[in-house]
Amino acid sequence: MSLWGPAMFFSVLAMIFTGYPVAFALGGTALIFALIGSAVGVFDIPLLFALPERTFGTMSNFTLLAVPFFIFMGTVLEKSKLAEQLLETIGLLFGRFRGGLAVGVVFVGALLAAATGVVGASVTAMGLISLPVMLRNGYKDEISLGVIAAAGTLGQIIPPSIVLIVLGDQMGVPVGSLFRAALLPGLALTGAYALYIALVAFAKPNVAPALPEDMRIAGAELLKRVVLSLVPPLALIVVVLGSIFAGVATPTEAGALGSVGAILLAMINRSLSFDALNRAMEETSRLTIMVVFLLIGSTAFALVFRGFDGDIWIETMLTGIPGGALGFLLVVNVVVFILGFFIDFFEIAFIIVPLIVPAAEILGVDLTWLGIVLAVNLQTSFLTPPFGFSLFYLRGVTPSKIPTTSIYRGVIPFIVIQLVVLAAITWMAVPK
């Protein structure tokens, strides 16, 4: 077996771990190995002539067009303060109960994170919006920080998730199928988080107290807040997802609908300022450009990697793991979990996922459930101390007087919940 493929694979990982931009690490490694391989006669340079066509094919991918639409939808909801109003309303709705604010954070975090699709943005936004409110109302540091970190990563699995859209494209699985498969695990995780909070609040009233009497509202005033702040965003999510599940619209068309709907809601709410719209477009452009460059870099890497028969090396290695499909899934879970400490989801999706799909197909693993396994796995990885991405983002918006260990202690119960769900989904992916 040629060692060029393994050498190329580990070289790009080493370059990524140094902090070098991933897109340039992928493209640069591909070009360097292509030139060296051509010089020693083990690589055909004419293979690179296919790069422009493949890049154009990737750029014209209709499914991936959904990514900027859903990012824009989520950022409009955030920048126009609609997400903040949603959180406040749910907090008032459940605030009379112990742990009500934390439960509100879970539900709002799931909706917001699913739309934005980027862990860092979701966790940061939820931290800025909800952490001061929870601390001000007597919530303990650990439960407040744990809920925010978990809620921010929950959007990886809750449709309409950007993560699932990218996975569907890279795995060749219909995005609608991934959305339908992810709905039950996503709701199960959301419910499990809420149940855990309720149990903690019941057992330890001082950890997550109810809102003080003077901050509560009821009757017609509460109904008005619910109708104005809660119903419209939820209706938008239902319409977007419903159009996909019913087959009325593709994910891309649904994303466009969601973007228009978010703008209309912001206009009706009189919160769509030019500055907010500009910031939403700027953030959407920044994230979309990042994805585009990653796609170009990963396309170049995949082309050269296959030229060195690296795909055959990966396939042989993964299909030869003891335990068949179950052994394969366990190894993939461990590898992706560790990589999730150091590189973002998009990098993993464009580098690792295309390499494991052929082996999964040979072993008879259900690709739809494999996608759900990967999404929940990364969700757990981003939460796990000491390297979890979410923890670093949350640390950045947490008051300096709160120690980092409080964040670590706060996320542990949510990690346990996610590991249980991950184990169940992994078992479902094993061919029966």
C-alpha cells in the first residue's frame, strides 16, 4: 500500500492543529503533495485539471444554497431582538415555576441555534441574552452556565439545522430525511434537559428559584406577550419545517421562505433597523464565505488524496475494524469526538465525512442514522471539558468573577444525557 495517502492525511491534520486556516491548509497540502508526487512520478498532474469543474459543480449545488438562507434567518431573529423577546416571554410564561427561566433558555436556545447553525454564534448569543437575567434572579452559576452551553449546541440536531444540511450534501442523503430522523432525538434531548432542570429545581429550590412575585405577569398582559413574541417565531419555524416534511418545498426553498418570514416578523415588530439588517447580512456573508472556501479547499484535497489512493487506504482500514458495523461506528464516534475538540463542524464535515461514507455503505450502515450519530457526537464533543468549543465561547461572555471550573461542573450532567442519547442512536445505525 502506498504511504502517500496516509502522509497527506496526517500532514493536513498537523497543519490544522497549528492553527493555520483550514481552507488554506487543505488546498495548500493538496498542491504541495501533487507537485512532489508529480516530481517523483507517483501522481498525474492532469488530475488537477478537473478541479475547476468540480469547484463549479460544488458552488452550483442547490442544496448548499440553503446554508446562507438559514444563517440569515437566524441572525435576523437575533439582531432584531426577536430572540431576546422570545426568551423573555418564555421566561415569564414559566417563571412562576422553579427552573422556569432555565427551561425557557433550553427551548429558545434550540430554536435559535438550529437556525443560525454555528455553535460559537449560538452560545455567545445565548450567553449575552440569558446569563445576566438568570444570575440576577438568583440562579446558581453552574446551572446557568450548563444550560446555556447545552442549549447553544442543541441546534446541531434540531431541524432546520445547518449541520444536517451540510451532512446531507456530503453524505448524499436527502436533507428532508435527515430532518425527519433528527426530530425525535432532538425533542428527546430537549425534553431530557428540561426534565433534569425541573428535578434539580425541585430538589434544590435555591439553585433555580422562581421569579419574584413583582416580576411576574399574568392574565391579559401575559397573553398579549405570548401572542406578539412567542407565536410568530414558532409559527415561522413550523411553516418552514412543515413545508419540507410535506414535500411542498426543498430545504433551499424553505430557507428562502424562512429568511423572508424573519424579515417580515422584524418589520411587524418594528425592530428591523438598517443597522440590524446590515449586521445580519455581514454575519451571513462571513459565514457563507468561510463555508465556500472550505468547500474549495476540501475539493482540492479530495481530488489529490484519491489520486494517491488515499480513499482506498481509509476504506480498507475502516472496513477491517473488528466488530463489523458496530466496531466501525464506535471507532468513528471516538475519532470524530476527539477531532471535535480542535476543529469546527464544517471542517469535519468536509474532511472526514466523505472518507467514512464508502466504508459505511460497504458495512451496511444506515447513512441517515450515521448522520444523526455524527451530529449528536459533535454536539457532545463541543460541550466536553477541557477543550470543548462551546466552553471557550461561553467563557468569553461570562463575568471574570465566575471561575472556569463552574462552567465545567455545569455542563457535566448535560454531557451524561447526550452520551445516553448518542449510545441509543449509534445502536439504531447498526444494520439489523
